[in-house]
Amino acid sequence: GTMAFAGCQMEELCLPRNLKTVGVEAFTGCAELKYLDMDKNCAVTLGDMSFKLCTALEAVHLSANIKLGEGVFAGCSNLEEVLFEGSGKQWLSLRSGIDEGVALECRGGGFGSGKCGDNLTWELDGSGLLTISGTGAMYDYQDTLDATKEGKNSPWTVAADGTYLFWYVYEIKINYGVTHIGDTAFKYCLFV
């Protein structure tokens, strides 16, 4: 229920498989909570601000079947790591509200892939590894974060739907055979 455990002094929490809903602000202000875990098959909905201001929270393990309300982890200033059982594409659809720069691993697959040169491809996997493969020159890109403008952004910077993918690039691997790195290709990859 709403604020059911607000302010409690627990350090760890594991949500069971059969739990369906965590209420609005249910665990708000649990300042000692460090770890949130759940069964990988849990299909729970975390209500709005359900873990708001859990300032000691360091790591979260979320099932692929989760649904998130607004601001679920707002004010969780020590959150460093999120392990998500779903894919990167699923993660983007959740609009998690988790701050950029929090290490994210998506065990169920990556964020996307495609062409980045006549004979080059890119893939952003679920752990944040961006791999450029093939032979030849990479396309040149424009210095813009607006997906609606004419021209091309690097596809790992802004997705076609306007989602900023660069927040999820933690490492870049350029395979042997790449002869040219495109203009502004990795400009916004801030966490590499």
C-alpha cells in the first residue's frame, strides 16, 4: 500500500515472484536500504516514487517483466548499478527515471545495431559495449542532439525515436579494418 514501509530501517529487500504491486512511496525514505533484488520472473509494478530518497541504495536487480511508475528511484543519490534481466530496447521503453551515469547491464540483449559505413556495422550490447565492425570508412556525422533535424547523428548518439542512446555507451571497441572514424562519431559518449 501507499507508504507501507516508508522510513523503515532495512538494508536489503528481495521482492517475491508473486508480488504484483508496490504502492506509491511504499519504501520512501528507507535511508538504510542498500540493495533491492527481485525474482527474475517477478511481474511487479513499482508505484510512483516507491523508492524515493533511499539514499543508501547502491544496487538494484530488476526483472524483465517489471513496470515502473514515475520517479521510482528519485533522490537515490548513491545508486551505482542496475542489473536488468530484459533487453536494452525494453529498458528504453520503461523510461526508468534512473539518473544517467548509473552503470546498467541488460542481460536480455542490446540497445540496437545497424550500419555506420558502406561496409561497417555497429552494435550496442546490453552491457554498454559499442562495437564497430567491418572494413572501410565510417560515415561522418553532424554535431546535433536533435533527431528531428536534417542530417545524420551517429545512431548510437540519438535513436530514430529521439532517445539518447549515448548515456548507455560505457566502452567502445573498433575492430581492425576500420579506416576512418566519422566526424563527431563519439562526441557525446560521456561515460567511456
